[in-house]
Amino acid sequence: MIDYQSLRFGYKRHADQDAAAPAHHPVVIVGAGPVGLTLAIDLALRQVPVVLLDNDNTLSSGSRAICFAKRTLEVFDRLGCGDRMVDKGVSWNVGKVFFHDEQVFRFDLLPEPGHERPAFINLQQYYVEGYLVERAATLPLIDLRWNSKVTGIEQRGEDGAVLTVETPEGNYQLQAGYVAACDGSRSNLRQLLGQEAKGRVFRDRFLIADITMDAQLPTERRFWFDPSFHPGQSVLLHKQADGMWRVDFQLGWDADPAEERKPENIMPRVRALLDSIGFEGVQFQIGWASVYTFACQRMERFRHGRVLFAGDSAHGVSPFGARGANSGVQDADNLAWKLAAVVQGQAPDALLDSYASEREFAADENIRNSTRATDFITPKSEVSRLFRDAVLELTKRHAFARTLVNSGRLSVATVLRDSPLNTADADAFAGAMVPGAAAADAPVVRADGTAGWLLRECHVAQFTALVFGQGEAAERSLQALKDCDFALHVVRVEGATADAELAARRYDAQPGTVYLLRPDQHVCARWRQPTAQHIRAALNRALAKA
């Protein structure tokens, strides 16, 4: 088994370093974490060559981001590495909330059948990065350069930007049509451009400990408020791959990070937790530990000329709700198809403005939910604590109170309702699949009679049209799609099977209903019976041509 935490990637001198003038590349990505790697793979699959720069030569250490949501797994499926992550990770849908030592409620994040992926998997970030690096290595259009730190940037309008890159063998320059800044919460590019992220810093400290043990606990998320083994604070327990468990202990603002990281101080905390849940004799080992504080903040704008910010470089949230890495991967999912369309001349540069507006909206939603969760988990006044505790007491008997417990509100894909790329409904529809929503998965039967999944049938790089049902109405819709003179990938969802009926219910579809999906699988238009003119107009709008 590969030890992804110990991997070191060698520095290789590149011919660009000897060029008389800065070599030009259509896209340069700075930062080879989960966001930068996702973006690079996505662009390469769309036939856009990418230079990916990272200032280090290793993957992340420790578990860090571990909860990867259903929507993020669907993105990884499209990139060709989802199966590997799900096979390695720990799948879960169920969470339990405890007040003191009593369970006050249980939630299921995916209670309905008919989905290929679970609500979440838990997988250490170094595995995610390692699998993405290995996937990138199979794509010749990705030029991944380790030990390459960007130390300068000069924007030159329509000519893009010139980057100064520091390497072990000296500095050189690169010219980029577009630059994607995916270089994390301490973004060097953000500083070089004189930008900052603004928001709220939370005055609290948390200890993360990765422990390995042989304990047969259910695969679920457990969250304690004010337990007897850690009074006055909160604790979170998650199972990971390789028999490893992640524990988060709230410490309070006055805790000494250096002291709290010492094994002799971590061991009693973990021992008390295990004893309280019936594992008095279970032995454990500490694999990694860190003490952190956090902030909910973002840049005012995610686009600055030819530089586009994504992931933690653009926005940050607390770890409660698993919104950090998931929202970053979804940034990359949003940006890749737009960059490809602009670079390849299929759309105007203005399409990239929609990346900024859509993902700024998503960041605001994530920050709002993250802030609420953090305020609930870490009350900063006696009044707030009394309110929090009263709500927790009520959750045992009253469903309305459970909606106020933010520890159960985890990452979901943002519905981009007000996107300028959406075409407004002309027909009446019910359900969640509104323009701007991420397409819902469902089981389908392929044309050859084999079973499949709806999102797997969508094209990896093109707009996809879902056509529901059979008969004359469906045939008229298919003809309209042919007559629109655009290279669309068409998926028929038909038949009298229970699977086809489930898909139709999720999309409130009738025979002839058409859903137009963007390359990132967000709905951009839908009709009961479209014409070729309707479809062309929606595509022009989705490509910022209208």
C-alpha cells in the first residue's frame, strides 16, 4: 500500500526555464491541492492544456478535510476517480446528536433509495490528493511542476498575466492566458494582488486528533454537546479509512496550542471519550494532531482580471458542516467548463464573470450556514448557552427544535437560482430540479437494456439534454434538439420500469419533457415541449452570448 503521507515528488527542470521570452500557456493553475488538481483534470478532459504549479513536493499531512459530500463524489465520478475514492473511504448517511451523555436525535442525510452515491464518505485528504495526482499523471495535457512557487504576477490585459516562478534552480517567467489561484487560505497570489479575505474570526480553539484503534463502532457521525467526559465543550467523532478515527475536541480560546498537541495531554481526553461509550479496554494510538482556530470569510470578488480565485484562497468556513473542501471542488467544477469554453472560442470572456457571481453567492450561503452552526456549537454568552441547551432538551420530543440544531446541517450543492445563465421556466413544474440546481441522480435503463445511473450517462464535457418518456411528444422534443444545430449529448429516460418512474418523479417529467444540463450538471433550462428556437436561446444564455 502506498504511504501517501510520505510521498515526495521530484523537481524537474523544465524547458520553459531556458526560453528567451516567457513561454505562453492558456491556463496556469497555482496550487496542487484538491481544488487545483480537480480543476486541472477537468480542463484536460476538455482538451485544454494546463500548467499546474505547487510550491511544495508533498501531499497534505494528517486527515485535514475528510468529509466528501455526494455532489463532490459525483464530480469525481465525472473526472474518472470517484470509484477509487468511494471504495477506499467510509460511506455514511446517519448522524447522532448527544446532549450531555444522552442521544437527543438522529438524522439521515439520504433517507430515500435510488442514489448511486452515499450522502458522504470519510476519506483522509492525503488519499484524495494522491488519487487526483495519479489521475492527473494519466493525462498528457497536465504539466504538474513541484517546488515551483509563484513570487510575482503582472497582469497585461488581453495578453493575460506574466508569473514569476521560483524553483530550486532559480527563477523564470511564464505567460498565462488565465490564472486560477487555488493556493489555499494563505494564498500567495491573493497577497501579490493586494487583495484580502474579510469576515469573522471565531475566538475558540479545537484539537483534531487522528487515532487508530480496533473498535467496532457503527459508521456514523457522532456529535456531543457538553458531555460528562469533556464538560462544557463539544466533541465530534468520525470513522475514516484504515481503522483510523477523527476526534475534534473544543478547547476554548485560552487553551495553549503547544500544550494541547502533546500526546500526554491528548491521551486522557481520548481515553475518557472511549470509556464513556463502552470501550474501556480498547487500546489506541495517535497518528496526527493539530490545534486550530478558524474564520468565516471571503474575498469581495473572486475574479480580478485574468486571475480567478477558487477554494480556500477565495473563501473560508469553519469545519462544522464539511463545507470547505466540498465547496472548493464545486468551485473547480463551475470554473472548468467556462474556462474551456472561453479558451476554445466557444464563449465570450464574459462567461467567466458568471463563475465569480455564482460562486460568490455559494460562498455567502456556506458562510451563513457555517456561522450559524459555529455560533450554536460555541455559544459566547450565558444567554446563548441557555438558549442552546433549551433547544437541545426540546429535540428529544419536538421535531421543530431539531431544525435549530445546526450540527446536522451539512454540505449540499448550492442552488444557483439567480444565475444569469438560467432560462426562466415558461411551463409549470414542481419539485427541486429548478434552473440552477445540481441534477439529481436516479437509476436508469440504457438502450441496450443494462442498468445504469443518470449522471453517469451525462457527457463529461458537453451540454446534456435529458429527454423523458416515449411517444409523439418525446419524438417532437428529439427533433427540436436535432434542429437546434448544437452539439448536444442526448440522454433518453424512458420505459415503464420503476427506475424510469423514479427519475420522472424527481424531475416532475412528462412524455416530451426536456432538461438542459450545463457541462457541470447544473440545470440551466427545462421545458414541457421545447422548440429548436427555445433550445438555441437557452444555450446562448448559458454561454453568456445572450
